[in-house]
Amino acid sequence: MGTPHVNLDLNGAEIRGELDERNPPIYLPNQPSDSPLLALDIGGTLIKLVYFSNGKEGNAGGERGVRKLGGKLHFTKFETRRLDECLDFIVSKKLLCGMTTGSSKEHVVIKATGGGAFKFADVFKEKLGVSLDKLDEMDSVVAGANFLLQKIPGESFTHMNGKRTLVTISPKNLFPYLLVNIGSGVSIIKVTGTRKFERVSGTHIGGGTMFGLAKLLTGCKSYDEFLKLSQKGDNLVLDLIVKDICGELVCQKQGLSASTLASSFGKAITSKRKLADYKPEDLAATLLSAFTYNIAQISFLVASLLGLRKVFFGGSYIRGHTSTMDNISYAIDFWSKGQMQALFLRHEGFLGSLGALTSYGNIDTDSLTLEDSKEQDIFHDSSAPIDGKLAAEHTESNIFPYLLVNIGSGVSMVEVIGKGKFERIIGTHLGGGTILGLARLLTGCSSYEEFLELSQRGNNLSVDLTVGDIYGEQGYLKHGLPASTTASSFGKVNSNKLSDYKVEDLAAALLSAFSYNIGQIAYFVATLSGMKRIFFRGTYVCGHEKTMDKISRALKYWSKGQVQTTFLCHEGFLGTLGAFWSYESMGIDGLAAPEVIKEVLLGAPYTGGQFPTLPPSQQNDRNDAIDLRTEVEKLKHDNAMLRAMDIFHDSSAPIDGKLAAEHTESNIFPYLLVNIGSGVSMVEVIGKGKFERIIGTHLGGGTILGLARLLTGCSSYEEFLELSQRGNNLSVDLTVGDIYGEQGYLKHGLPASTTASSFGKVNSNKLSDYKVEDLAAALLSAFSYNIGQIAYFVATLSGMKRIFFRGTYVCGHEKTMDKISRALKYWSKGQVQTTFLCHEGFLGTLGAFWSYESMGIDGLAAPEVIKEVLLGAPYTGGQFPTLPPSQQNDRNDAIDLRTEVEKLKHDNAMLRAMVERLQCENEELKAKSRQS
């Protein structure tokens, strides 16, 4: 070939330019000025070109016989669709001069990498008369990164909170490191030395996905325009954060703060706003945060698996963008708890072309072309059948440990190591809420079911970019990527008109992207934790064949068949096979909510063979239930007798101030103060003047009165309370007895009278079909119990045994106080004391009159009208991340459900102890009376 042999002289190489300058020239003071150096990286979106110049066109030398030294490496790029502009630039700059060995360009060879090096080779031959020496893309990217990190001082830097800091890394301490190359898709590469590397992972949710969705959602025409829009937007307009779900109270053990992203685009689920109602800036900011955090999280997980501390981010989609780098840095620091560092490169978009350039000095080394690749990994074959053989191997003795993946608006991943022993270890904000939020904006669908139906009819390949689209039919087999592999979700989107695409295809692409992403992250987490079983649950996945199939295939691909994928469904297993299991036998009965406290079907989808047999433990449970009924009835009788002797459980009993009188200024602290105004604020008081609002809920008195006015037409809260006194909530509330019959659901401690669903009996859309008194009673019952339950959770988390209630929406109303008291009694098993404060004296069931000063909260005692109203977000029932592992709650109404037998035994033991104490006190009083 006619390629000249050129040795790069990097002695004294340096970057000349400001720290924040993008792609500054690299000065090579000892490189011959006439060196013909030109290399290209031709990607699916951009062409990145690197060339050496001494500042004179054609790299002309100096006087005859005198070879001048010095010049610069310059960096420039063009859109791939405007290839002619690149060709014209090469000609205008006379970059081919000096590359010929004869009088013509016939034998000129340019080093090139990227999929376009194959796709456009004929165009270069036809228009420039040159050949392209096609180099392996990944080889070039790694060579370029090593070149910059080993030879160019000041190349790498960190970026936190908008500030760049140069990082000096000794070449001796460089390896190993993780290189995350963000192009249209993302490749994650472990680099262990010069030309020693392995592509260990990647994701098709990359820059192409961001840009494709950005075109559809914002109408932007370029990626730079998208980045500018994102700088001006606010992602919190569409993103759901932890504060929106559970308020300010956060469990530090789980590493979640109130501002933690819970579900990208999650607010779009319940919003009635359409795409045109949102600002393009807010949509752009939401897209950027969603995908940069996701890339960072996957990078963290891979680095953790490999035990690497240094993670370098490169690729043309970073572009020195402040928010992009800040998001990635924050996420890496957050997930690693400061033990891992995100590092960036000043020439991040030119790694491939720089790697190709360095190969000029090594032309004796055989080029690594795709045609020479022979490797193929059968686990990357998307057509391989899924083998579900392991599905029948679950037994109670070997089910633990496993990873439970709950797919709600976001995704939570819980490690379960035994019965009642589980802990939330990680999650991702790209969950069902993100899918549905984006689906509503892109397709106009009104429900998740409609979206799923659309996705069934769509073809994601009309918008997704595949490896075959980049490299041709042969794919990229050297790194185990067949042509059918998705390289970039939404990577084919080249129009910014939403109407140019079928809603079915957009739905199919959304489902494909996020299902694979969830499967991939679940694999990493399970592998890090040494688990071989993953159970998926949640309304956003179970029962939908296509979703389960994609998650299963992702797990099959990443784990090479070594991790078992199983799905849980509340209403039965809707896949093809499964075994019958209960939450109790899975060790997660503490996660079971009323609507899911049933036996559930487990199994891996698309498995062959026979249905697994019912575990013996389940057969025994049925027999045991019959034997237990007799014991339950006996205990109920004993319980009733004991309660008759316990005045503290009689809501009609006169107020006994004995316990209340035990409050003194020295022992009152700490306690929880629950202020029920329009919203509800909960304040932890640990001493005089020492208090802090820790959580709240916006479902408060204002909510009750607002709904009451709409439903009953009442004009005041007093009128509403009067109505509720005369009403019967059971005419509209659904009870456990309505579902399971008179026996209730005693296995999980739910008698027939327990409310299963407030307003659950409403089957008419005519308000006139219901009595206003009954609606008022149901409203009061629902919200009073809810406030009592949340107060119990908060007090338990904070280790407090006393709760004081105050506020104009509760105090003085007997029925309200009674319902709150009963809720606290039920949830705390009588271990938390419920006390009510009123401005005109104590009107609750227990407590004493205390001044605000003696309670240590005089700073909170300003008049109601001038007091700052602190409102929080509700506990909505999906995940309650502030609970410790032993009390994880997956739904609104369950934290530590007992069987009816256990509950009654517990109550009986407490009541017997109380009766014995009272009897002792009576004997002591009688003895004193006789002595006197």
C-alpha cells in the first residue's frame, strides 16, 4: 500500500487552550512539520476527523534539506448525513498532500474506523481516489483513550457542581480502568493495558436514544440544540421524586434523600396535560437527567462487579456539557458512596479517530478488520430458545437468597435472604412510570393497557438502530454482537415530526428499551450480591407476555443462562408455567398488601414440560387452617372476656387520666407531634425548643373537607362531622368479609370486619345513589385511619412511644379521635400511646392538659392564621423507602401482618398482664385501707 510510515514523536506534547475549551489542539513540538497524518471515525451520526498541521496548507516543509519540527493535532467533526462537507474539507485543507508515494493518489490509504468506514469506503474511492484502511472500532477507541491518558498531560478531569478539576494520573497507575463510551449506544470496556481490553457490557439506551426522543418530544433539529434546551428546563415538572411519594422523612440506611429521583416522567402518569402543554425545555431537562443517570448507574454496577475505582467517560454525546457531566458525576458518587470517581476527557468525542491516527506508526501490525473476526457468543443469539428447566426446582429450603424486583413507577430491588429478612439495596428511576409517562406524551394513550396493546402491534425496528444498520449483515461478531442486536433505541429517528412515525412502533420501541434495561440492571445487582434467582413483580410487568419475554431474554443474554428469571402475579400467573407459592413461603409476607395477600403464581415464562407440583408446605397449610379454627374461636372468647375487664379498650369508658398523669417535663421527650390542618405535618420533639418536621402528608383536613363539599354539599367542617355521625361507611366501603366471607382472611390476621378498600363498593357513577351521611362516614373513616397509620410508621421509625395529635380538623370530635386511636392501637399492638391536644382542654381518650411551653413547642404555638403550613407528600403505598428492612412495606396497608391466632394470643397476653396488675393494685389499696 502507499501509506507512508510515520512515527509519532510525543515528547513535549501538550494541550494549548483554556481548561473549559472543547477539543483544544494538541501541540507536538518535535513532530516533523510535513507529517501526513489524517484519520477518521465515521459513526452513524457524526464523522470525527483528526489531522496534523503546521499551520501551512498541505503541510509544506521548509528549506530544502532542512526538516522543520512542530505542529498541532486539530479536531473537527461533521454530520454523517453531510459526508460531502467532510470530503470538501479534506480537499480544501490539502490534507492528502504528502500521503502519496508516487505522482498520483492512486495508492493513498487513510486510516478510518467506525461503521461508516465500511459503509462509505466506495464513496471515498470514487470522490477522493483514496482507500480506507478499516480499523476495528473498539480497538481504536481504547487506543485513543490510552494515547490521551498516557501521553497527553492535562487530558483528564473531574466535573462536580459545575466545576472542572484537572486530574493527573501516572501511566504506571492507569490500569485497570473502565471506559464508558457514549455514542448512539453505550459500550463499556475494561482496559487492563496497551491493546489489552474486553467489552464487558453496554446498553442501547444511549445518546441516540436521548436525541431520538428529543426530536419527537421537543422538535429540536440538532443535539446541540437539545443540550441548550435542557440547560433552561426544569426536570421536576415531569419527574417524580422521593419527596413526592413519602415526604421529607428519609431512611439514611437506604441512601435515599427527599430529592432522589424516583421515576423519570412519573408525573405525566396522572397529569391531564398533553405534549403541547409542556415546555420543550422541561422535556429536554427530563430526558437528559433520565438517561445520564441511567448510564451512570449501569457504569457503577459494572465497575463494582469488576472491582474498578476509575471510570472514564468518553463519546461524542458528552460534548463537554455541564449538566451531562454533573449528572454522571453525582450518580457515580451517590451510588458508590464516594468510593468511585467519574473522570472525563477533554477530547472525549475523538477517541476512535485518535486511535486510528496512532496506528500510522505501527503499520506493520495487521489491521483488525471485521472480516477476520471469527468469535461468536451463542448467548448473544436473540433467537435462542429460553430454557425454563429450573422453574420446577424451587422449594422452601432452597428459594433463598433471591432478588425481588418490584416494578412500579420506579424500580426497587430487594435482597431476600430468609423469611422476614430482606433489604432494599438499589433501584432505578426508569420504571413503569417512565414508560407510561413517555407513552402518553408520544402516543396519546390513556392507560397502560392501551399502551401495551399498541406495543403488541408495533415494530420497534422502524425506529431502533441495530448493529446491522451500522456494520451490515455480518454484524460485529468480534465482540459478540449479531446484526439483529439493538445498538441504539430510537436511534433511527431522523425527523422531528411526531406524525412521521406510527404510534404502534413508538410504543414497541419504548417497551423494548425499558424492559431490556430493567433486565440488565437486575442482572448486575443479582451478580454483585451473588444471587442466582430473580423474581419480578409489579403491575407494570406481570401478565404481559411481551414484557416478560424481553426481560427474560435480557437476563438470558447477560447472565449466559446462569440466572433464573421468575415472575409473580397477584391475580394468577399469566405466562405459560408456574408453581404455587405464597408470600409467606417466600419470606416476604411483610411486603404483602391487602390486594396481594393471597397465594401467588410463580414461574419462568415460555418453559416446556410439566407444571411443577404443589409444594407440600402449601398442602399442610390447608389442613392446618381447619385445625386452627377451633383455637381461634376459643381465643376470641377468652379475648372478649378479658376485654370486658379492660377499661382502656372501651371507647365509651370515661377518661382515665392515670397514664396521662405520668407525663412530666422530664420524661415527656421524645414524642411525635401530629398537626392536622389542611395538610398534615409530623414533628419530632426531643426537648424544649428542640424539634424538627420530619414528614407530612397532603391528605389532611383540607382533603377531607374538599371532598366532603364535592360529595355531600356540606358548607362547613362542623356540618360534615355531624353528617358522618349519622352515616354508615359500610354501605360504600368494601370489607374483607365482602371478599372472603364471614370467616375473613384469618391466616393473615384480617377479620371479616376489616376495611379492605375505602369506597370499594361504589359501582354507580351517580352521586344521588348514595346517602350523603354514608359518604361522609366513609370519608372520615378512610382519612382518619390513614393519618393514624402513617403516624405509627413515623413514630416507629423514630423510636418514639408517644404521639400527640392537635389541629382544628381533629380535636374535640369523638369519632375522629376514636378512629385514629384504634388505628394506632391496631398497628402498634398497644405499644404506642395516643394522646390528643386541644386549645380548650383535653378532650381525647387519654392524656393530660399541658401548656405548649411545658411540651417544648412554644415556637410552634403561633395563631393558626399566621402559622406556616407545612405540607408533605403522601405515603402512596408503592414503596415506603424509609422503613428498615425488617418492616419494608410494599403497599399501603401492611407492615407486619400476623395470623389471627398470633394476634389474639398477643392481645390476650397483654390483657392478662394488665388485669393481673390491676388486681395487685387493688390488693395493695385494700391492705392500706385495712391498716388505716
